[in-house]
Amino acid sequence: MTRKRARDTDVCGVTAAVAVIDGKWKTLLLWLLEAGPHRPGELRRKIPDISEKVLTQALREMESDELVHREVHDVVPPKTVYSLTEEGRALSVALAPVAAWGHRRIDRLVAEHVVPS
């Protein structure tokens, strides 16, 4: 899905929602930021497989989509903190039933021994 879809008003609601969480890391970032504000370094430590470039890009897209707020403190060295906006919290609440469905699916797959160990 292209970034252009995140601002497209001629799509169904599910497509509009998926457009802003599309990608490998955005749902995980939403989940981490639910716990409270984080600095980029903290997020990198919690997601060791994400590169700094990809983290920055995902956070900037999420900021552009009004899901996260970026606050830069005027100190040396510069301190940047990301937190969820009201829109980001609302999306997180909306995704909770999807997450519950995902956990039930994972449990079923594990019970059926479908998931490789």
C-alpha cells in the first residue's frame, strides 16, 4: 500500500485505517507508545531489529498521520520524545479487538501445532 493511500478520502474505512498502520513496525510502535512517551533510543532498544533509518521514517509517517506527537526539548544534546496523540490512542483502542482475534488465532495454531517452533 502506498503512502498516498493514507490521505485518500475515497476508500473504505478499513483501507483508511490499514493505510496508516501499514508496514512492519507501526503496530509494534503503537503498542510500545501505549505505555507512555519514549525516546527514539528507547524504542530502538525495545525493537533491536529495526534500523535507525526505518524507525525515523515510521515515526515521521505516524506523526504525519497524526498518530504520534514529536516533542523536541531544547537541551544539549537534543532530546526528542514521541507519544501517542488522541488519534493514536483512539486507533489503539480500535485495534484491541483485532489484537484479541490475533492472539486467539495464534493460540489455535499453537494448539494445532501449525506454528513451527
